[in-house]
Amino acid sequence: MTEPTTPRIDTRLIHHAYQPPGGFESVLPPVHKASTVLFPDMAAVRARRWEDKSSYTYGLHGTPTTYLLEERLATLEGAHHCLLAPSGLAALTTVALALLEQGDEVLFPENVYGPNRAFTRGLLARHGVRSACYDPLDAADLAGRISAATRLVWLEAPGSVTMEFPDLAGLVRACRARGVTTALDNTWGAGLAFAPFDLLRDGHLGVDVSVHALTKYPSGGGHVLMGSITTRDAALHERLQRGHMQLGLGVGANDAEALLQALPSLRLRYQAQDVAARALAQWLATQPAVAQVLHPALPGAPGHAHWQALCGETHGGSGLAAGLFSVVIDARFTGAEVDAFCDALRLFRLGYSWGGPMSLVMSYDVRAMRDAAPAHLAPGTVVRLAVGLEDVQDLRADLAQAMHSAFGL
Ligand SMILES: *Cc1c(COP(=O)(O)O)cnc(C)c1O
């Protein structure tokens, strides 16, 4: 018989009896960190389920912090289920990997988010999934491209960089008619500009999957990378959840905490950046160096009528749009002069992403990003502006001084 001994200090610091009282409540929910989750007994090991969020089994499969964030994001998008991924791109690729197999075909809009196109034509093609792109401004073009092998259609409203706003309801209808699953990259709409699962506001038409780069507006700080995959359909969620689990995707507790901190101000930030961006877009439209302004809420922009129909009635009739738009700098200015304009900006800093406090600028070579040059774009160089939370008059003065310095205007 061995005598029970008092455990030594190392052991006592790990196996400690004190439990703080329950009932603590604060504004910011607690941040739970874990790989290992402890079980009281083997019966609990066998009974616990993470799939339906009724309990906890392993950190990768969810903690109170990630469950909470998932539920709030599902509410934001008008969905019933949510999965978190370590980036927006990881959320996009997870949807494709979970839903597609060898021999299947996926369709994407010509103005799709560039890295999604690269993944579809790269890794996904190497695994035997074919792809083709469609004209997002023509639902009949999409309908004509759906084949017996088409299993997934990507949607984006508006498209990345060139900002064409599609007839989302028309595109979804074309897919529904053929029983094809639709997945929307809803980063721009952010769950605020329109309801992705209720496009006609009568509960009858919506996308099947919404993907959101939380990196942008929901994080709001330019400091967190994360993505979400939301759905209403339980069976579809299960397929996505299985793929997500097998890929081993998870998010850090501190990043989830940052999202939980930023979500309460999401709508205020989105709206403030919208107001500022529209003021700047309207002013830029009057500037001689600017050949075209690509902002879906501005009359004359590609797909403006579709934006008006889908988003125009929200927010007391003025509609909502992200604080992101592009301008085409007139073709009489060289690429080097457009670079000089970007370099001359002091408040708009050079960098990718958007939705944070700092305004950003980036020049794009649209011809290199597309299979065909879009006919609705004026000749010239596309420069994208992401409007932050700085004072809008300071931002306008910054654009004016940079145009004067680079273009002599
Ligand atoms: C940024 C972005 C993504 C990807 O998000 P990351 O977190 O940077 O991977 C996907 N789609 C759109 C439209 C984006 O703007």
C-alpha cells in the first residue's frame, strides 16, 4: 500500500481545486482558448457532440467563443448555420472542396475575386474539376453555360475591382431552374446592403451559401484574417461542415475575440464609409483625369439598376453600399503617371484589403485579370479606392493634391 502524499507544487498548480463562482457577465464575452477540452468521464466522451454545437470535444471543433461568433454571423447574414475559416480565401476554397468532385464543373463570374479564379483554375483543376466563366451582367449567358456537370455557381455582387453589379436574383433563378447550388462571395454586401438568403424580401429566393471575408468590414481594423461560410439549409451545412472538419480549419481565439469586439459597430462603420465613399466618387466623376467612376450606387455605373433594385430601398431609401469603388484614369495618362498618382497620395495608403479605418489605394491591370477586356469599361487604368474613417474633406484634398502632382490638373 502506498500512502497518499500531498502533491508537490508543480502538480498542484496544474490540478488545482479552486473554481471561480459562475454568474460573471460582462459586455465582451469571455475568450476561451483550448486545443484539449476536458471530459468528466468516458460516458461524456462517447455522448458529446460538436456537430450540432450541443457540447464541446476538441478546440478545433469549437469553443464557447467560436460558437458565439458563428451564431452572431449567421444572424448578420440571415442564415441558420455558420462555419469559420482562417481567411476569406480559405472559406471560398472550403466551399468548392467540400461540394465538388472529379468530373464536376464550377462556373464563376468574369469579375470574380482573383484568388478564387486562381484556385479554381489551379488546384481545383488539378483535382479534376472543370470550370468556365460567365458574364455576370447577363443571366441568359449564365443559363446557357450551365451543363449537366455543373454543380456550383459562384456569384459576386458587385464583382471585384471593376464593381459591376449583377442581377443577383436573375442569376440565382437561372441556377435554381437547373438545380445548381449557388455560392455568393458576400464580402462587399457584408450582410448589410442586402439579404443574401432573401433577395426579393418575400422569403422565396436566396443564395444557397454565403461566404464573407470577415477580414474586411467585420474585423474593421485591418488586423485580422478570417472568413465565414453561412447557409440556411441543414443538409448543405452538413456537407460543408464535414469538408471543413476534414481540412482541419480553425480560427484563433484572439481573432474571434477581435471580431466579437468589432461586430457591434459594423453597421455604423459600413454606413459612414458608404457616405464618404459616395461623396468622393461623385466628386471624382467631375475631375478631368477621371474617365469613369465604377461605384454601383452611382447612376451610369455598370449594373447600377441592379444595385438599385436589390439595395436601393435599404437605409431609408438611400440604399447601402460598401465604401469601396474604382475609377478609370483616362488613357491619355501613362501607367507611370498613374503610379505617380498613387505614390503621391498621403492619406490613401498603398495596400490590399478594405473595411478598415485607413483609406487604401491600388492600381490594377484589368486586362491581365480577365479573359476578355470588358467593353463597358472606358479605356485607361483602373485604380481602386477603399475609403476608411478619416475626415472626408481631408481625403478629397489628398486626391486633389495627388492629381495635381501626377497629372498637372
Ligand atoms: C478580401 C476578399 C476575399 C478574401 O479574404 P482574405 O481574408 O483576404 O483571404 C474574398 N473575397 C473578396 C471579395 C475579398 O475582397
